[in-house]
Amino acid sequence: TTSTTASPSQQKSTKKTCFNIVAGAFADNVGSSGLAPLCLSPLMFDKYYTDFADVGKTPIMTQNGYKWISVMLALMVIPSTVITPPLFDRIGASGSCVFGNTVTGIVTIILLQIGTNAPATSGWFGGFVTILYLSFPFTVISQLTTGPMLDVIAPPEERGMIQGLNITVMNFGMAVTPWILGIVADTAGTQTAIWICVGVSFFGGYGECAAHASAGIGTEAEEGTGGAESLGLGR
């Protein structure tokens, strides 16, 4: 009978992989704050509403318009659930996570450049919102992948603990990041805060690349669950 007990080296590799995935998830939540809310407010709100209202001009974007943009952006999560399954099939969960983090960083840079360098016109405002809507479903993909990856990598007897740790870390990131970025924006400027988020997004993608590479060490993950290869975590 073949033993299924993992060796100490295999257990160490599994823990390292889980750590990389959870760290990548934390970075993803921090990095996503650059896209929403920072690119929405203060960047978009100031450029297309406040800067006009402060000098007595008619804003390009109304306050109600801003509210509807925010509501509709939240609904863009729905298309992401349609995009994600075929993307999983094509490049795996870990590849999808790297893709989502990378897209988040790139789109945030584009919106930051529009918000700071492009003229405040109706055309550029429409382009800003269009890019935000078209890209947002892809940025959410990375947040939908860590659970499946951890289920594959984690030992069966520790899955509950590791998934709970992942959720705790992600929620902690979402709780403290706005406060910290708010302080950074007040002291160093909104652009600096957004650039920090861009850097963290790319770091999150790197963390997931490391997780992908670590998972390749352990064909034991495939043997233990039978699903690692389908998630793109084994070769």
C-alpha cells in the first residue's frame, strides 16, 4: 500500500505555496483599491466635478452621475463570473489570478494618466468610464481564484483553517487599506497613493507566479486531490 503521508519537505513546499497564494490575495485587495475607490474618488470626482464646481462652472459629471457610475461598476462583477470559467479552462486558476492582478495594474495606470494628463472634456470623461467598465470584470478575476487554488494545495485536514486565514487576510486588507491610502493621499497626494496600489498589484501578480512555480514542485498536490492540473497548478 502506498502511503499518502507527505514528507517534511513536501509539507514545507505546500505551506510555502499557501503562503504565496494568501500573500498574493492580500496584495490584490490592496492593489485593487487604486482602481476602486481611488480612481473613482478622488481622481475622477475631482477632475470632472469638483474642479468645475469650485470655480462656478457646470461640471461634466453630476453627483447623481457619479453615484450611478459607482452602482453600475459594482454590477460589472456579474460579467466576471461569465468570463472566469473559460479563462480557468484555458490558463488555469493561478494563471487567471496573475492575469487579473496584471490587468488591474495596467488599467489603473491608464486611468491615472487620463485623470491627470488628459484635458477635462466630455470625450475623455466618456473614455475614462468606458475603460473602467470594460476592464473591471477582468480585474475581479484574481479575487475569484484564491479559494480554488487553496483547496487544491492545502492538505484536506487543514483546508478550513487555511481558507479561514485567506478570508481573514483579505478582509484585513480591505479594512485597513482605505485608511492608510487616505493618509498617504492627504500627505503625499492622490497620484502617489494610486502608484503605490499599482506597484502592489504587480507584486500580487508576482506572488501568484511564485505560487504557481511552487505548486509545480508538488505533484503530491495533484495526487492528493486530482484537481491541481485542471486548475493550472500542476504541470
